[in-house]
Amino acid sequence: MMPTDGSYFHLHLVSDSTGETLITVSRAVAAQYANVSPVEHVYPLVRSQKQLDRVLTEIEEAPGIVLFTLLEKDLVERLEAKCEEINIPSLSIIGPVMQLFQAYLGSSTTGRVGAQHTLNADYFKRIDALNYSMIHDDGQHVEGLEEADVVLVGVSRTSKTPTSIYLANRGIRTANVPLVPGIAIPHQLETLSKPLVVSLHATPERLIQVRQNRLLSMGATVGNEDYIDRQSVNDEVSFARRLSAKYGWPLLEVTRRSIEETAAAVMKLLADRQRQRLPE
């Protein structure tokens, strides 16, 4: 059922919850196919036969791959039957994993739709972390840095803010502080004991590229020459590296890392540090 030019395909994501699991998994796989792009059709909160009717109609109008995370047996059977009828592939993303859990644990599932999104302690921990990270963004309210789990430092455009928000979504209270030559770092940053301080670094070439794009998007190229001057950027990078060496902050190179990869590396550093601090 592929289109004749082979440049795209329809991807139907059917969920009885938010659809986040489907989107994450499908995009991770689709990213491996550089020459073909998915046209995503996302159907969240499908919990009744009437809601499924609309989904089936759209699938029939634009056949493609169907991925789903449905727990209601009747809905699953009807969706799979329709896909078989019009000869397109379908797959339950969580079905095989649930079967593996059941075989190992020896008990059946509760069948709770959206159970991962319940308002439990972890949920409120993430909300608290998000609030903290937004309040302590870009060097604000440094008096509260000791309350962080992680403090990210780095020169401008090393992805401190988006990495902080991503970590906060994982329940990690994250602050970030810019490093600027000629401006003393907050004295609170020098005496932190609880948080892990991580220094984010990128090559001068990458920083200049990102900064140029930023200035162009803002229409602010005039008057910001030093911001993208090669020697000035080199000096910033050297300054940040000297500070990191002075205070023993682990360096994390982010030049070729995505936000997700940077956050994963920070979480690994945090986990390693927590293990080292466990009493023997």
C-alpha cells in the first residue's frame, strides 16, 4: 500500500491514553529510514466503539502501518480485523511486553487505561521539578541552587535550558547558570554540596553557527558582533574549561549530542554519583 513515489507512508497511531508511548516508539524507528517520511495520524483517548469507528474510516481512506496501545479486548479485535480485511499491517506496541511480564510474574494485568499517567508521587515530583527548573533558569534565584539535584553550567547556546526542562520532565530538579568571561560566577555555585554540577561544552564552530542562526531569527545581527566573533567565542570556551577544571565539574561535550542524549549523559553522571555516595 506504499505510495507510488515511495517518499512517504501513512502511519496510524491509535491509543486509549495520550499516545505518547506510540509517538516515541514510532519516531525512533522511523528515524532509521532517511529516504521515506511518515505521515502521522494520531488518535488519542480511543475508548469506545464509536470513537474507533472514526479511526477505522480514516485508516481505510489512507492505508498504511497501524500501531496501537489499546487494552480493551473488543476494540483490539475490531481494529485488527479491519486491518486484516484491507490488507495492512498492525501491531500492538505494549502487547508483547505485557505478555512477557505476565509470563515472568505469573499474574495478569489490571487493565487500567493510562495507568502511567496517574496522579501519584512521581507525577507531582515531575511537576515540582518543572516549577523549580523554570524559576532557576539562566542564573535566576541562585540562592536556591543547593536545592537542585543538578546544576548545568556553560556558555551561551550550549543547550542548558532545554536540557534542564527535559531533565525536569524526568523528575530531576535542574537549575542552569551561564558562564560569561569577565563576570564572576555566583558565590553559591562555588560551595554547592548536594547538587551535581555539570559543565556543558561545544566547539567554537558549533557555537558560532547556532548563535548566527539565533541572531538571524531575531533580526539582531547588528551590534552583536562579539557574540559570534571567532576569537571572542574561543575565549569563552577556554574560560569555561578553566572554571570546570578549577572546581572539578565534569565536562560534557554537547556539540554532536541531541537534547535527549545530553540529558541521558547527565542522568548517568547523576546515577554514578549517587551510587558512589551509598554507604557500604
